[in-house]
Amino acid sequence: MSFTVPAQLEAEIDKLITHYPVKRSASLMVLHSIQENFGWISQEAVEWTAAKLGLQPINIYELVTFYPMFRQEPAGKYQIKVCRTLSCALGGSHQLHKHFCGKLGLDAHAHGLQTTGDGKFSVEFVECLAGCGSAPVMMCNDDFYEGVSHSKADEIVRSCA
């Protein structure tokens, strides 16, 4: 396995694991730590995490594939997440997603995470971002935006450039 975790991160993960009565219970937090450090969770990271927690790789893989916040491929420097749940869909999130894709040269009909060729932007539909009263909502990295119009979307992209 060519996957290597930096010593400082491994020490943090070892400490994190001690906060749980059963190692397996730390699975999600370990995955979050891995993704924060590497930007995504590779198959090698799944295998490393499983070994670290005394589990089978499938036990970790099922978490990575179930939870939409985990990425199995590298994402762009700016990650645009558009909410697609009912309130946002009714508020125009599908048009907003299509607008971002058109502006960035991505396929509005493709499923899952899409990243621009230069690796600068990623766009994806996500489940509820908890802003139902001000739809459509989105995030760009850790910044949350409500009531996003196409002009606001253009402003967000320009601010990243």
C-alpha cells in the first residue's frame, strides 16, 4: 500500500480513537480527518482506515459510499455545492446548478461531482443544506449562501478567480 499518513495526522487520529469506547465508533471522524488532510478518500485511505480500526475495508467503504460529504475523487480548489432537496428544487436549484455548469464548462446532466479541467472548481448537487426558508441555497467551500440568483452565482465564481 503506497498510502502514507503524516506522523502528526496519525497521532491526532490515534488520540481521536481514544475518545470512543469501541474503535469502530471513530470511523466517521477518522474519515473526516483523512479527507480534511488529503482532500478526498482514496481506496488506499479506506484500506488504511480499516486496518487502523481493526475492521474490514468493506466496513469503511460502505460509509464512504453512503455519506455524500465524503469524496472518492479529488475535488477542485473551490467546491460548489448546490442543494437539491424539495424546498431548493422549488426555489430554482436545478436552474442554479445548470447555470454553474454552463459558466464553468461542465455537463449539467451528469451525476455526481464534476471538476473543471484546470482543477479550480467542482460542482455537485448535495442533500439538504438546512436553509429551506431561503432557497435556493449553496455552499462554496465553507461559505454558505442563501437565495442565490444567477447574478449572485456569477459574483461567487468571480470572487474565486
